[in-house]
Amino acid sequence: MEITRSTPLTQFPGVGEARAKRLEKLGLTAAGDLLCWYPRDYEDRRRVYTIREAPLEGRVCVAAMAAEHPRLSRIRTGLELVQVKVVDHTGALHLTFFNQSYMERAIRAGEEYIFYGAVEEQGRRRTMVNPVFERTDRQSFTGCIMPIYRLTAGISNHLLASLTRQALPCAAGAAETLPQHIRQEYQLAAAEFSIKNIHFPESEEALALARRRLAFEELFYLAVGLCFLKERRDQGGAGRTVPLRPKEEFLALLPFSPTGAQSRVMDETAADMASGRPMNRLVQGDVGSGKTAVAAYAGWLCARSGHQAALMAPTEVLAEQHFRSLSALLSPAGVRVGLLTGSMPAAEKRRTRAALAAGEIDFVAGTHALISDGVEFAALALIVADEQHRFGVAQRAALAAKGGESLPPHVLVMSATPIPRTLALMIYGDLDVSVIDQLPPGRTPVSTYVVREDKRQRMYHFVRQQVSEGRQVYIICPAVEENPDAALPGEESPALNLKAVKTYAEKLQREVFPDLRVDVLHGRMRPREKEAAMSAFASGQTQVLVSTTVVEVGVDVPNASLIIIENADRFGLSQLHQLRGRVGRGSHPSHCVLITSTRSREAMERLHTLASTTDGFRIAEEDLKARGPGDFFGSRQHGLPQMKLADLSGDMRLLSQAQQAARTLLEQDPQLTRPENRPVLERVRQLFADTPDIFN
């Protein structure tokens, strides 16, 4: 059978209807999809050892002959063992296969095989459990650098590698979309060579060349698309003009003096909105740097000129908090502040929607409810998106569309997740970037400690000490619930090896702090229950709040002086930094305790990095190195293409080369109309298919 890029996977041997459905979950339906499903890692299986020489660390290839027919034994219901002894001139290796009864027929006495697995020693016997293997005269996945793919249930790496190997001849027809002069200038390998060697590399050098070419290509097309986005915005016509007003009038409303950085960003925002073109500005600031005051200033300017503003937050708790703080700040100046969330009673929602449509609310805070059907504004001039990494470009566009057909509203995006500047400019290519790089005076530095399980009782004593001084405590857990016979405090959960909020809170209340009020907060609670839990904590009634990361964003309780984070190694550094920002908001000395039982040296180094600095940007850089941009932003999409190969933290030099190549090409051919550049335009169109109106 001749395989082309469009050959359905159902025509491949061994792919029936069930397997095809599982492969479809990975987005794989045709041979061409396999070629673009790049490996996530590689195993070097080129060296083959004798039984005696095989090292005991990691997985290795061992060549040996089956000395006997495999023995199948059924130990109990649901557990079958196949055991066989294999030998070479240096000794014997005892193999065990669990629940793979077909192995009794797969291995034949007297045949020579290469086995790949971890060699262990039990007394004087050398053993291997569940190795993969093949005959020495039919090698395809030993004796090579083996690709390791991202998988789904029911699809093995062996199957995916085998299918990809069958699809590899299609690479011969790989079209060269990168212009020849760019390939020459940046010394990039050919497309066919790169596709073959990214999957089955001939050598480390060939893999490095293939990876560089394909990563450059991704970054190049992303850079070209972002140039188009920026061009579209710069020529996007008029925006609503919001006149400048004396800033002193607004500053008189603030209970504090803004920092120089806050004042600078306020000026940048006001100038944007008065310029006559739509503002698209990202305001980055570390936890507690005062981004909300900038948003309040922009909203105040809109209200004073007869326009409306909307602030969209990722959670109801945060939307309600914004509503309270904006009301307290702006109501004395006559600004009418409203709230719209999904859990509000229907009658209240109707009243708020009617008031927005009639122009009777100047500044509304809300959740995704703001972009739902039936929400109309009289004169929307400003959208503030809080915690942008939780919103996609499409959601921003949906809210912008509420501004009506006449003039697009200004967009102010706030993020407390510090993003290295180069990465910010890539991800938010259609936004200008402002950074609030000063903390307001009065913010208390937070002391951070990394603590192991054996210090748990001392930590509980520290909780009591804080509460006796009138302070309050957060305890953060990574899971909501676990099975009923879960661990006691200080032990690990048998199910998930994670502290779970509900069970842990109950046991803390019952066995550790029976005389204190312990409450619980997590994302699965009803909105009213969440609000009640937060209100009780904010008002000081609750002394210990056991919570998931739902408190990560924005909750403000100045009296809280201690945050304890269970299983801290399970969180990313940027998220831990966000959580740490929940304390240190008052005048009391504040502390963050990171509890871990990890044995991983890397994980401990990362936690000690957090303990040694409060610089959010340094933490973000470390987080990127450790986890890559996909995890850095979670699984949330921006509406921009997802990188398959390029690592935006490690590939900074390649990124800058790709950006330079994109700029040069567009200077020579701004609309990519030349015949030799049409393939670039088509690739960018495909990549940015989900981004509205990029080429309009």
C-alpha cells in the first residue's frame, strides 16, 4: 500500500475502529498528522550490553538467548506471571512479565533477542521486569535513538513509533515553505531531513539540526503572524477618545500615594485612551504592586467623560472583591459601580443588565457573565481583563464586541504572573507592555521557609502562636477530597499522595485545633458557600482557612500573616509566588511555609529558589526553565498557536533570529504577495485560524 499524507490511519495494519478513536483524541487521523506529532523525549538505545556488564541505573539494551520455554503461572484472579531465563556468555537474566500471558508464545527457546528494560539485582540473580524486546535479526526499536511520544489511554509508545515509521516515506514530499534565502542565512536543514530526524534521528548531531530547523520554523511563523496582528492594530482606525483630566482629582480619592511606577503606568494608560486610537496595553506587576489602582484610574477617566468601563475577573470571589474595592474608592466621586456574576439571583441580573444598557452603571465588575448573551452596554469605552493568562484572545474579543459597532473599546490587560519581557512580547504580540516594578511602601516582606514532614508539629505550634497574637492563617492543599480512610495530618494520602482540603480540614478541626475555628474553601463549593467562607475569614471570625488555590488570585485579608502550602513541590514556582502574595498585606511580620516530602533534588532546589527571592521576574525565569511555557500558562489558550517544539525559555537566541527574519521579510514584502512568499502566508493563515480577523 502506498502511503500519502492524507492516508487515513484506519488503513494502517493494526489500527481498527477502537484504536482510530483513541488516536483521534490526540488529533491524529491521517499519516501526515503523525509526521507533525513530534516526540517529547528520546531514549538512546544504541548501546547493547552483555548481561554481566549491564549497569543497574536506568533502562538498557541487553542481547541474550532464551534458554527455555517461558512458564505461565496464575498467582490469583487478575494476576498472571510469565517467567523465562535468558543467557549469554557472561551469565543469566531472569525475566518476569506481569499480566501479559501472550509472552508465553512470543518468546521461543533458542532464539536470540534484544531486551530493553531496567536490570536489577536480587541477591546473586539479575532480573528484568516487563522489558520490551525484539529478535536480533529484526531490530526496529532497539539499536537506535528511540522517540518517546505523548500518549493517551490505549495507545502505547511502541504502536505510535511503529505507525510513524510507516508514515515516514511521506516526508519525501515535504514542501519547503521557508524561503530559500532564510534557510541559507540561518543555516537551516531541509524539511525532509528535519522531519525524518526529529522522529528517528541518525545521531545526536542530526537530531540537533532537525530540532533547530523545526523550532525556528514555528517561531518564524508565530513572529510573522504577530507582526500582522500589530499592523492590524496600528491601522485599526479610530478608538473612543477619553479626554485627559487633572490626575490630582483621582489621587485625592486614593488612601495612599502611588509609587513612581504606578504613576508612570497611569500616565501611559491615560495617554493611550486620549490618543484617538484603541488602546491595547498589558500591565504587568508583581503580587501587590497596585495594578488595581491603575484600572480604577482608567475607569474613573471613562466615567468622567460619560463612557462605561468593564472589569472581567476569572473568579466570582475576585469579581466581588473588585466590586467592593472599586465602590469604596470611586462612589464618593459619583461613579456608579455595578456587579454581574453567574450566581446572582435572576432578578438582580436582569436589573444590572438593564442598568448597563441604559447607561446607569459607569463601571461594572464581573466574570464571564459579562460576555453572555443579553448583556449590552450604552457606551462601553474600556475593558479591563484581570489575570490575562486565564482569558483567551477570543474572550477578550467577545467583550470588545459589546462596545457596539461604532468604535472599539480600549483594552487594559492586568497580569500578576511576571512574564519575562521577551516572552511577554511574543505571547502578547498585539499589546504594548507596561511593568509596575515597585512595591508600594508598607508592604511587609514575607519570610519563606522550606520544611519537611518531620517539622510538622513545630509548624502547628507556630500556627497557634500566630493566632494567639490575633493573626490568621491560610493552609493551601492541592486536592479537594480523597477516600474516606485518608491519612491523618502529617501522613500522606494513600490515594493521591496529596493533602486533600475537605478531609484535612475536618481532621485539623477535630484533632489538632479543636479550640480554633477552621473553615474550608474550594472551587467545587457553591458561590454563596465560597462567599460565606471568604467573608468569615476576611472579618476575622475564621482563624484557619484550609483552601485550594482558589485563593491564589487577588483575595485581600491584611490580618493574615502566615500561609502554609502543603505538597509544595506539586505547584509551579510562579503559582507558589502568587499564593505567597496572600500574606504580607498588613503591618505584621508575615511568613510562608512550604511543606514537602519530595526526595527530588531538582524540586528542592526550585523551592529554595522561591525561599531565597521575592523577585517575581527571577522566579518566572526559573519556572520557565523547569516547566516550559505550556505548563507556565497551564492548558489555557491565548488564541495564539501552540508551540510543539520551540522552548520559549531555552530558545531565546533562536527566537530573536526568527523575529529578525520575519521583520526583514515583511519589510521587503509587507503583504507577502510575491509568489515565493505565498507558502509563508498560507502557513500563517493556518496557524492563526482561531485568531479573529488577523488579515482583515
